[in-house]
Amino acid sequence: MSQAAGGYRERYFRAQDCRRLYFRDYGDPLAPTVPVVCLSGLTRNAKDFHILASRLAATRRVVSLDYRGRGRSEHDPDWRNYDAKVILDDVRDLLAAANLHHVVVCGVSFGGILAMALGVAAPTALAGVILDDVGPDLGAAGLERILDYISRDRPQPDWETAVAAMKQTFPTLSLATEAQWRSFTEASYVPGDDGQLHFDFDPALARPLREGRGQQDLWPLFGALRPVPVLLVRGGASDVLSAETVNKMAAVKPDLVHLTIAGVGHVPSLNEPESKSAIDDFLARIDG
């Protein structure tokens, strides 16, 4: 364990199959408030949560994970271990390794699916769930776009070119400044031995998605969250989570708290003013 300059502790743990996995640990481990565990999108990593985690760390512990094959976690030589069920086991191992027993899980996209699955696999661990632009029905166009994007590496010669590529690929993100785009890009690429910038994930993680194209029924997973407080944030321009699906979710779970960030695509950063206010109110209610 080491203390990084960014105000968090850098920590590693071993999954059940001995893969070495990385997570960031913010805030006071002994804070009386409910800890937050941040789970990123499919190819993303702990860096995405730095602004959110740094803000929340003033009053609570916040942990953000690099899944296997992403960021600073070990890559897996067997692509089959990038299956969501294996990643879910890694999340449960994280909870044990970090001594976290009752948490709010903040799940972005794929991370939200894992959060819903924890409602089945570890229901007593959930004090609450924040879902970022994900639900039991996933837009086919959005899934196809994501699969196409992650299926191959797209090297960039320098950071300026990489930033331009991200702006072109994700024009509906709520990133307003050059500094925000640069930070997002630096969380997406890592310098390679060839002098170019490469995606900061193992391209093999796309293979389980290609091999199992049929979408599974996620409604039972969402149904498992009925007794759990849930906040849902949707991007108004999202091609993954539709307004119709949000309405269906609210019908299944009438106490669902949800908001839509107008003009934002997949996914909201959770640093928008509306998101910050909703998250703070949600956590305050859970803290009691």
C-alpha cells in the first residue's frame, strides 16, 4: 500500500485465482458514514472516479477498482476470465480485502450491471446503489457501438491527437473544458513500448461479448434491488438507456430516485451539478 500524490492510497489484492488487482482507496477508513465503492464502465478504470471520489472523501471512505485487464490490474491470459461472472467475484473479493461490509455501490454502465448482480450475490452488502446510465434493457445500437469501439486497439501518436480522437468518438459527453477532455483521455490511454498511446485495457476483454451475443435477461437482477435505495442517473441523449426503460424501472421499483441530464450521452460523468446534488442528497438519506 502506498499514498499517492492525488490524495488516495494505492492498494492491491489477490483475486481467488491469484490475479493481482489494483484499487484506489480515498478518505478515512474509520469515517462513520457509509463507504462508497465505485465500479467503472466496461473498459474504464479507477481514474474515472477521481473527481467524485475526492469530493466524497471529505466525509466518507471511497474505493474505486481497476477490473482485471484494465488500468493497473493484471491482464488475464485466458479471455474467458473477462466474463462478467468472474468480474463479479473479483468485486466480492475486493469487499473482503478492503474490509467493506455495508456499502453504497456506484456503478457506471457495466459497473451498474455488476451492482445489480450484487443484489443477488451479496444482498446484505448493499446499503444503496447508484446506477449511471444503465438498466435491465440495454439499447442495441449503443451496445453495437461499444463493441465496435473496444474490439481493436486504436493507437495514437501523441496526447493532442488522442484528445481529438476522444472528442470525435464521444461528442455527447458532459466535458466542457480542455482540461476535462485531457483528463478523460489520460484515463483512457497508456504509453506503449512503441512510443504510441494505446487503450488502457486488454482488447481481449471484448471476446466474451462477441462469443455471447445474446443479451441476458437483467430484470431479475434489477428486481433484487427492490429493498435497496437506488438512484438512477440517465443521459438524455443516451443510446444505451432509454426513457422508456427508466419508466419501466420506476414501475417495478416505485421508490426509485431518477434524473435525466439533458443533452448528455452515454455516460454522464456524475460531476454535473445535477448529478452532484442528487448524489449528495441520496447519500445523506442513507447515512440517516
